[in-house]
Amino acid sequence: MIVRLRSVILAFALICAVALSALAAGAAGAEEVFWSGARLLPVYSVEREDKHISITFDCAWGVEHTDAILDALGETNVSATFFCVQFWAEEHPDYLKKISEAGHEVGTHSATHPKMSTLSEEGIRAELTTSARAITEVTGRPVTLFRPPFGDYNNAVIQTSLSLGLMPVQWDVDSLDWQDLSAGEITERVVKQARSGSIILCHNNGLNTAEAVPVIIDTLRARGYTFVPVGELIYRENYTIDHTGRQFSAQ
């Protein structure tokens, strides 16, 4: 009798689990955006067959090497995406304006560069809204992208970002240029890891980044890649994201 009762309880629990899973799938389908697993993920890369790729630069400290990077991008005719922290943008509005006027895309990298997962929802919202506003005041353009500082996030960070119309974006190719690697080492890391839909992480003030950028671009172009800003690489709606953070079109 006890064994039979345990079997009934287990069967009931299984039915409930299946039902809850179906409800969750239905809710996701209604929004036409699907997430894999319980943890929400930003976009690390994009599944594409056209060999489009993006190069990005985080702006948080200094500008000593920024002109050289902008020159390299201009000479190779590449539009990149710059993720700017609010305190950097307020300290260097001339560079923020120069980046935007050169045709590059600008996203927010938060207001104060905190570990976002440690903040309350109110704190997350403040970091994103004030930083986006500060950027727009200089560039005159809306901000639609967000990169979490330190690559740190949780579900609240992703949900709040999306609710504000900011697509959270990470990277799948890390140049490690902030470690003052040589231009050759940076280039080797990037070209070895890059694939269609990759998002490359660099920094606006890396010691040898400017020297590496044109070599990276020329090498990957020779392999058939086309560089576009992140906003042109990602899908804004009707997409799925797998457990690695790779985004797929759901159409």
C-alpha cells in the first residue's frame, strides 16, 4: 500500500512538472523570444551564414590611444560599437562626440562600472537610465545596447535591461588587450577565435590595440568576413538564445 502511494505521488509530481514546462513554453512563445534554461543570457554571438562580425570597444578609463584606434577604423572603413561608462562619457565628451560623429555605434557600459548583479532592481535601472541619458545628451542618438561591466549579470540585470529597450551584449572573442599584450598576440587571439556572428571585445585605451586593429580587420576580411556594428549583427525580435549565449533567428 505504501509503495503504491509513493508511486502515485511520484506520478502526480511528474505530471505537474510537465504541465509547468508547457505553460512556460507557451508564455515564451507568446512573446516570440525564447531563453534556454532558467538563467537569462545576454547575446554573446549570433548564428549567421553571411560571415558578418562585430568589433567592439569598452570605454571606461583614459583616451591616450583612442585617436589611433579611430584612425585605424577610419582607414579600414569599419563601423564599430563603443560601450561607454557614464563617468568616462562625462569626463571625455569630446571623444564621445568624435566616436559618434565618425559613424560608430555607442552603447552604455553602465554609469559607475559596478558589478551589476549586486545591485537592486532600482539600482540597476538607475545605472542604465542615467548612463544612456548622458550618452544621448552628447551624441543626440538613442542608446539601445548595454554591456555589463566585468561581464557580470543575473536575471534581474537582463530583465531590467530588456524592459528599458537595451539589448544586453557580451562577446565570444576576447582580445585581452587590456593585459598589454603585443599587437601580434592580440591579432592571433582574435583571428583564431573569430567565426561568423562573433562579437570581438577590445578596449579604447589598450596599449597595442590600435596597432592590432587594422591587421585583424584585413586578415578577417581576406577570409570573407564583413564588419558591422552590433546593432546590425543581432536580432531584435523573434530570436532564441542557447546555453552558450549564441543568438538564433526564430523565423
